[in-house]
Amino acid sequence: MPEWLERASGHFVAVASAAGLLTQLAGAPYSVTKHAAVGFAEWLAIKYGDKGIGVSCVCPMGVDTPLLRGMSDSPDAEFRLAAAALANAVIGPDTVAALVVQAIADRTFLVPPHPEVLTMYQQKGADYDRWIARMRHYQRTMG
């Protein structure tokens, strides 16, 4: 950051996951740390945005990575549940990378590679109690 501030340019990319915006049903530590990543990225964007520093926060759902594949095969039922919930929304890392490159060029903060993440995030913000009730219902149907 000091070098970026000195030259008044640079770009920070946080990979936070949709769990940082929406909460993941399985694995509280994962969801909580991803929320923290979104909050930290927001703080950086506010603190340094007027000093030439760009910030993008990437919030994909399922990305075909060893982490996701490992969740599917995990002995932990909660991890398998989380992987199953993402099964129909898995995209390739090349897709995410291209969107990140575009976000840097456009100086875009939020990068949701899955468009439905932004829709769900807007629904969550519009009626938090309803969102929580729907997530509870979803959890009951998944487990």
C-alpha cells in the first residue's frame, strides 16, 4: 500500500465469495471470514479510493477449484451440503479471472460472477427478516 499511495495508483482484489454477502449454511468460520473480507475491501475502497487506489471484491458462488471438489468428497456432512447447494452454479476459474480483469479496467468494486448473487443480495437487504426465514427453510429442505 505505501508504494501505491506514493505513485497514486494500484488495485487491490479481495476474493470473498458469495458467502461474504449472503452467508453460507455450512461452515460458520468460512462465512464469517468471507464477510470480513467484504468489510475489509469496503474499508479499503472508502479509505483509499480518493488516493488513486482501486479495490474490487469478487463474490462468486461455486468455482471449479480443488476446494470445492474437496467439499463434495468431505467426510463432514455440512461441507457436502454446501457443495450440493452449489452444484448447479459451478463456473470455471477462467471466467472469474476474465471478470476480475474487466473489473480492474473499469474500477468496479463488486464483482459477482454469478448474476443471481447480486439479485439475492438485493433481496436480503430489502427484507432481512424474510431473507433469514427463507434461508432457514432452505436449510431444512437441504438437510
